[in-house]
Amino acid sequence: MERFFFVAFRLHFPPMDQHQASSRIRDLTAELNEHNHRYYVLDNPIISDAEYDKRLRELQDLETDFPELILPDSPSQRVGSLPIAGFEPLTHTIPMLSLANAMDEQELLDFDARIRKDLEIDRLDYVIEPKLDGLGVELVYINGLFSAGSTRGDGFNGENITQNLRTLKSLPLRLRNNKRPIPPYLEVRGEVFLGHKDFEQLNQTQLDNDKQIFANPRNAAAGSLRQLDSRITSSRNLLINIYAAGRIDDFSVDTHMDFFQALKDWGFPVNDRYELCSGIAPVIAFHKQLEADRESLNYDIDGSVTKVNSLSLQDQLGIRSRSPRWAIAGKFKARQEVTKILSIEPSVGRTGAVTPVANLEPVHLGGVMVARATLHNQAEIDRKDIREGDTVVVQRAGDVIPEVVKAILDKRPPGSQPYLIPERCPVCQGHVLRLEGEAKHYCQNISCPAQIKGRIEHFVAKRCLDIDGFGTKLVSQLVDTGRINSIADIYSLTAEQLADLDRMAEKSALNIMEAVETSKTADLWRLIHGLGIRNVGEHISKVLAKKYGSLRALGKASADDLEATHEVGPIVARGIVEFFKETDNLTLLTKLVDAGLNPEQDSAISKEGKFVGLSFVFTGKLEIFNRDSARELVESQGGSTAASISKNIDYLVAGPGAGSKLEKAAKLGVQVLTEAEFREMAEV
Ligand code: IVH
């Protein structure tokens, strides 16, 4: 049952004076918090919902009349407040560590043996608890009042999500002090998660509103917690359980069990499925019990966490790399089911990767209905020989996207055919290719609608065309409203089109227009990098810009010529050639050039000199030259250099210690020079 907050009618007449109001507000706040704690933390309410709502309305009326008297822990502060622009970073006083994993029973035994040996102790007490599958957060209380909360982030710095955490109904806004004193400064850590029912309800609402659904409760919790509008967070019924300490001043207990008791005394929600175990055997038994109970819980857990109970022994064991040596996460086995593949469908991602996805006869897998599973790539399909119509085993491993494990061959229908990823993109009809050395097929058309947002985001990024102000959100808005459909469209945008967008000030629109204009004069390597050709990163873009000097020259280069470039191998070369073969890409490049983007770079490779048309490879130890200076010399004289021998190479310059390159040169008939002979040729 869910309590809700609303204001209906006034209960006080005539109005109170300030003094009376202050005292009544204090009483009501304390009383409502007490009921809230009983309802949401202890699951043991003593008044009816109607009674609760009546008191809440009285409080809200008083708060409306005396807003200056609203207390920081008032239950009315849980409904969320106006949206914020973004989250501020927040540094954790003590880093939030991660946990080492035990994949099976043996690894739990190894963990126990290892730390007992270090501590020279025969038997250790452990506490085992569920590993909640949500998001790690930290809460800070100053003098008992909730004052800040943050995400785990990278463990060192998280994001300040205080406003959102404040809306969680089981999170105490003020700590209780009737059982034990409250430390002046207290940090605790815990997990925010979403129950299965609320997850399903949320997805139904998303569907009803034509919005994207969440893949699992964890993603839904993450999406809810990272809302800039805390009123949305407030509507999501997020749960929180506390399980660890950060910095706590003026407080000490001896064991993790005692710490849990302190947490409960202060009013924190603690998951009650924990157990004190003497030695590792009962830990393993409890882990198995948790695994068996997993399906009947109404929230996701993805394993167990076992912690050394004694805090002084925890201290002795300390930390290794980024996880404590006194704790371990016990993983559960992946959950599997048998179902049937109705069809296989190629799905195109933001990078152009084409992933085969199996449409399944829906099946329950660990509490979630699964109707689609990834087949990863063609090689995986071939290896497992998975076909349309097959009866298959599916699993959720680590609670990511479900995957097809294997086909049950006895049940294969007659006449089935091996599945092949189509040669044309299902979204744009562009060519779909798998390049040598790559696992995935890619749609080669960079204006493919499935890729367009990702492509534009990359193009405008700092390390590419560096168009300031052109963020993810703007790209999304522009594509969704049909204002841009390809990279080239960036250059035909008008200030009016930009200013028309939601929340775009005229000034920012002009700034963006200016940044777009400036990008036309960007260096060639930035443009090459911005095109997002497969395997052509920033460094290779610089190498190519230097060698070819213009996009036109790069587009004309043959695979052989590209491969004869130092640092460019066959895979990169093929990617470039395929890119320039795709007609849609050529149309796009023409548009970019027409828009005024046509950077040229003085090619470092001279058009004249002794080595024009000749290519060199260097190997072994050189006496006078180092590799770089030898390479520069060749290029300054119009030649080119490469890292490996192919039939396109004219000379191999080999110093002492030269290895396999010599043999390869002999096989391919490439002439071999000593360093002295090379110097003679170069006349240096
Ligand atoms: S203890 C030093 N206890 O698991 C370890 N973590 O992989 C402090 N988690 O980031 C964490 N349930 O978000 C602990 N009962 C539990 C947990 C738990 C889930 C998460 C937590 C942490 C991650 C570590």
C-alpha cells in the first residue's frame, strides 16, 4: 500500500500565532517521522493511512502559513523540488571500494584459507548478507540530520544527489537518538534499488507514455536516481538498505554485527537477511540458501557478501588494490531457461555494429519476462550453430542482456538453415561488412539513421571538430525534431532553428553557430577523426593527415598504398577503403566540402627528393640513425616508410639483430640494405 501526500482542506481555524505554530509543527514532524519509520523501515505501522494523511495535511497547512518554520526533516520535504541544471561532484572522505569476487564454493574456501593464514587464526566469524543489485550510495549526517548524499561514481568522486535521496521514504531525514547517542558526523553506505512490482509498474507507465522501458530493475533504479527533477525520483518508490560505514566520528563498536545494530537503532533500513557464521562452512550453506531463495525475493540480488565480523581483524587485513581483503562477493550461477527462437533479427547500434538478436517465445528468467536475447555476432552464431526455429537455452549472466547459450539439436525442426547476417543494413540499406580481425559486422553508411546520433556526437567532440556547446542533449533534440539527419546538416543549421528548440537562449544559439563556423577551419586530422572510420582514432588520423595532406588524396589511396604507411595495418587500410566506397559517405563528404570544410595539410612527405616513389622498412639496431630520424629522412626525400614487409616495399634496411623481417624480405624479393648502404643512397 502506498501513502500519498495531498492538501485538501484546512483543519485550523482560527489561525495559530507563530509560537503555537512552531511547537505544533515540531510535534507533528516528529510524530509523522516516527510513523514513517514504523511503516517503511520496520514494516509495522500502528496508525491507519487515513490517520497518517490527516496529520500530514495538518502539517502541510501550517507549513503553507509559516514557510519559515518548515523543519529540514519534515516529511513534506520528500516530495521533490524543482529541477536542477546538473549534479555537482562530491568527493568521498574515504574512497568507496569494490569487492573481490568468488565465482564458486572453492573460491570462498580459498578466501577463508588465505585470510586465516595471514591472521594465524583457526576459525573466523563472518557475517554473510545479500549482495543487493542496485546502486551504491553514500549518506552524510551532521548532528543527526541528513545533510548530503552521493553516488559511488568512480569510488573517489561521486555526484551530489542529495535532493533525490531525500525523497526515499525509508531514508531517515533525522537519526533517532532514543537508543544510542548520535555521532556528530556520520557517513554510511548502502544500496538503492527497486522492487520487482514497482519495476514492472514503472515499465508499464513508460510504455503507456510512449517512453523507453528499462531493461532491468537496476537500470530503472539508476535512471530514477539520476533524475534532475527530484519529483520524478519521488514518484518511483526507490528502496534503500544500509550495509557499510564511511567516516564516523566519536563512535566505536567491535563487530559488524554491532554496527548493524547501531544502524537499526539510528533508524536506518538494514536488510534483515544476514547471518553470523562461525567458520566458512555455514557461510557456504547460507550462500546456497540465498541462491535458492533468490527467485522468491521481490527485489534483485546478484550474490552474497561475506565480511569478517571483527572490525579490528578487518583493520589488520586492510585493503588490496581497490577492494578490502576482509570481504568477498559470492556470485550466483547464471540463470538459465529453455525456450524457442521465433526469428533472428539484425539490430543496428549507435556505432553501426550489427548485432543479431533472437526473438524468443517469452520466458521467465530470474523474475523478468524475456522475449529477446543477443546472439552477439556471426562467429558466435556459427560456433554455436544457432538457427531460427531452434529450441535453445537462454541465460541472464550477471544480469545483463540475456544471451542464447546453446541450441538443443534434437529439437531442431527439419529443413532449418544456418543464419547469416544480411549484406544490407535493415535500417538504411547500406553495405554491411565484417572486416578481417573484427568480430562484428558494421553498417558502412555513417549517415545511417540508427547511427546518426552517435556519429554526430563523435564528430562534434573535443578530440574531433570540437564544436563547443553541441552536447548530447542538443544532438538528440536536433535529430528527433528532424532538423539534422547527417553530419553535413550541422553546417546548414540556422540560428532560428536552434533558438526554436526547448530551453535554448538566443545567445547560446549564436554561440553555437559561431562554434560551427570556426570548426570549418579545423585541422585535417580532426576532420578525419570526426568521420569515425573504423579503427581510425586520433593518432592514426594524424598519421594519415600528415601523409595524404587532404581528404581527397586519402579517399583515392589504395589499400596497398595505405598499408605502406607506417603504423597503418591491413585492417585499418581496409576500413578506410570501404569507407570511401560507400556512396552515401561520398555524398556526405561532398556536402562537407561544399559547406566549406576542406582542410589541407602540407604533407610532411616531400613531392621531390631521392626517394620519391620508394618505400622503406627499418629493422634491427641502427647505429647512426634511430628509427624516427631514419623515417623522417626518407619522408623528407619523398619516400614512405612502413612497419611491416609486404610486396609493396622496395627496401628493407636491416641492422644487427634483424629477425623474421629478413626472411620475409627474401621470400618476397625485397632488396635488403645495410645501414651504411642506406646512408650512401641518401648521401648522408
Ligand atoms: S559492502 C568495501 N555489502 O557491491 C565494500 N556492498 O562490488 C563495501 N553491494 O559498491 C561494500 N550489496 O554497491 C557491501 N551487502 C552489501 C552489498 C554491497 C551490494 C554493492 C555495493 C558495492 C559493490 C561492490
